[in-house]
Amino acid sequence: MIKETIKEVVAEFALGKEFAVEHPADEKMGDFSTNAALVLAKNLGRNPRELALDLVVKLQGNEALKEYVEKIEPAGPGFINFYLKDKYLLEEMQEVLGEKNDYGRNKELFEKKVMVEYTDPNPFKQFHIGHLMSNAIGESLSRLMEFQGAEIKRANYQGDVGLHVAKSIYGLRELFAERNTDMQGIGKISLGERIKFLGEAYARGAREYEEMERVKLEIDELNKTIYDKDDSEVNEVYELGRKWSLEYFELIYKKLGTKFDEYFFESEVGSIGLGLVKEYLARGVFEESQGAVIFNGEKYGLHTRVFINKMGLPTYEAKDLALIRVKYERFPYDRSVIVTANEINEYFNVLLKAASFISPDLAERTMHVGHGMLRLKNGKMSSRTGDVVTGESLLLEVGDEIRKKMKETGRDKEVENIESVITKVAVGAIKYSMLKQSPGKDISFDFETSLSFEGDSGPYLQYAYARSMSVLEKAGSKDIFAFGEVTPAPEERNLLRWIYRFPETVEIAGNNLSPNLICSYLIELSSRFNLFYANCKIVGTDSENFRLALTRVTAQILANGLWLLGIETVDKM
């Protein structure tokens, strides 16, 4: 990378001091800029502007820079700006044409094994918009690290036992009695209707658990019965409900473009967690308190959490403690990344502190990425009250709006497999809205902005790709690799000066687990391509081959970038 070359050359004069090489905010100030003279001047007691002038003379004599840098000049109080030659920009463009799907890949995580756990919907509960958010972020992080050379295992951890299951089964019993049916009866309706029924049952159980002491005691006892598996009637309801939920989740994963490698369930780690906590209770890591077993987080500036409850059952904490080990047994990871809502950031701080006394090496390798909440006009939704926005309902509503937009513009008549395209654009709109901000921030989903074919949206990026493919299709089979000597027009150079930044954007986004950087890059790339498209005739000109090549390169980077976001491309829309 030219940036690294500049760093190496400047370092010869910077005498080991820390300095920056960055892109100026205003491209009129060059392609790269360094503050090396400012840093050195402070240490040497010299005027930074004068020192910058001296450094420029030395830098201009460097043979490595001469090959790719057109101009080096001082700026402002002591910055040094570098302007790249067209030669470098065109060579990088050729590299995209040669590498295609691999352009932007690096080996930052080569031979590293990474497990990414995300989505994590619970059987017996609905797949809500929070699960959509976790899925979008987790899938994108997986692809970013994959692009950096890591071996990735996508993992899904689901709560198939616990109080929420007991609440659901209680609610099912109540609904069965009221509607004169049973599991076999609702098994005859569609899968979607069955899931809706399960959601209604959970809401019923959750509500009455909070409001009625008699029901609370009944559900607590039912929770233990589910763990013990000693009631055949309860077992039948449990097994069927779990099966339907998991089947339904798979349909959503397929639509979202996620295929998990590993599935973990609370039912398989509960007993392991129980054993670990009891073992390390004897070693002093945990304490007994009012009939329960706790980890006293106050000792470490954290809060205290229960790991075994008064009924002798393992809590989420104990199960997560076991999960750390079970994951490693299946896939000896170098890094384990867990993507959940940031409202449980403090929970993970306590969990990982407890894990540091039990599995210190694995605790060190485990990191939690907390994401914000997705909010609609009605604010935060809750499956406890039944007022929940499901992932499927949001996908369907967005799909309906996309269908209307395409019908209004007449695009629906031009596109084959229209329903497939609508689904891809709907998923792209939702994912992009979730990824365009850093993972920790709350997201306000706005239909008008998120579904726009212009501006900061997923459909805008997909449309830019479709436009580029339309140009290439119109041109037919042309030798876009052979375009001879070229002096780029302003709009062409404007696009070229953005193309070469893709690999470094991928590297920074991957190192910082920040898909939003890919979003910002692709929006700017699409904007520059659309400006080029509007002002430079492509087919039927003397510059046809070069402009087709530039179009192909843009399409390839858009495809690579959208893949990193987990968004599918469409050739027509």
C-alpha cells in the first residue's frame, strides 16, 4: 500500500516519533497528509513550517515515492501533503480487475480461529427485531474477519430451557383449555400460525407470572419439571414447541443469508455449569447467600449475580460459564466473539470476571460486542406484553413498501424474479440501517430513509450496482482490460481516487469490528460512480474500454463491500 510506503519513508526522518499519515478531509489538499513535521518540530524546538519545507525536499528525492507520488508540498502550519500519480490509481484499478472477489482481502487474521456467536433466538418466543439486529451485526463481523483470513465458525446459542419456557408451556395449557385444543390440534395449522400461537402463550404466561402469586408458584414448579423431564405430558408439549420454533428460525436465517456452523443449547450446558459452580464454590470463587450461590462482583468493582438459584437450578450465568468451555471443545478458538444487546454489557463483565478464575485462558480470548437497540415509532417493544415487533413482520412490511416503490416507477415490469429481488432489497434495507452506525449505538428505523433509492440506504447501494451491471450488459463482450494510455477526466479521477481506499477501509473496519466504515465507504463510492455515470458517456466513445473497465471495477468493489455487510446484489431493480 502506498500509505505504508509513505510511512516508511517519513519514519526515516521522524526518529521513532509517533506521527500520522491520513487522508485529508478536503481532497484538494492531496491524497495523503502527515503531521510528522509538527511532531518533530515540537521535539527539536524548531518552526514546524520551516521543518516541513526541509522534509519535503528530502521526501522528493526518495525513489520509492517518485514512482507513485506526483507532488509533495507543505501545507498550513506544518503538514505535508502527497498527491498520487494517475499511474498508481490506474495500476490499482487493474489490480481490482485481476483480483475480483479477492480485492480488499488481507491476512491480518491468517490461520486464526474465530467463533462468532450471534442472533440467539429462544424457542417458544418470537424472533423479534433485536434478533434481526444481532444477526445483521454478527454476520457482517464474521465476514469481515473471514476477509482478513480467519477461519470462522458461526454459532447460535439458544435458550431451550429456563423460566421463559415454563411461562410458555403454562400459557399453552391455559389457551388449550380455553380453545378446546392441544399440541396435536395446533400442529395442523401453518408453521407461521403455530409460532404466533406460541408467542401468544408466552405473553400470557409472562403477564400472569408477574400479576398472580399462585401462577408464579405454578410456573416455578413447572420450570423444575421441565429440567427433570419426568412428566410425559409436559415433555410432549416441550419437544413439539421446541421443534416448531427451530424450524421457523431456519426459514428466517435462510432469508437473511446466514448459515450457522454450530448450535448450542442451554439444555446441554446447564448441568455442566451447575457442576462448575459447585466445584468452584468449594474453591472460594463463589459464595452461598440466602439459599443461592452467587459471585460477589462487588469485590472487583462490579455487581453481584446469582449462578445457582434457591431451587438448585443453574441460572443463565452458570450456563454461559459452561458455554465458554463447550465452545472451545468443539472448536479450539483463538478468539470467541459474542454479539448481544449492550443492555447486558455489565452482565458480561461479571461473567468474564468469574470465568477468569475458572478458565482464565478462555476468558481472555472471549469478547462481548454489545449493540444498541432498534427502535421504531412505538419505542422499545417487549415480548412480555405481547406488543412485540417480530423480525418477520418487519421484513414483510419493508417488502411491501419496496414492492409499492417498484410498481410506482414501473420497475416491477422490467425485473425477472421480482419477489426474489424484493426480498433481497428489503433485507438489504434493514441490514444497512442497522450497520451504518457503530454497533454500540441505538438505531431508529425510518421507513422513508431506509427504503430510499437515493442517499444513505441499502437500496441506493444495490441500485448503483444494478446500474453498473446494466451498462456492462449493454456494452456486451468487450476487452475491458485493454484500454491503452489514459488521461482521466475529472469525474474519472474522482472515482479512481476513492477506489484504491477499499483495502485499507476493510482492514480498519476488520481490526475495529466496525461494519459502519464499510457502509460509509460504499455510499461515497456509489455517489462518485453516479456522478461519473451522469457526466461521462460510456458506450460508443473513444474512452469506451476504459470507462467500461472503471464501471466493472466499481461493480466489483460494490459486490465485495455488500458481501461484507451480508447484503445480496441484484443485477436489475
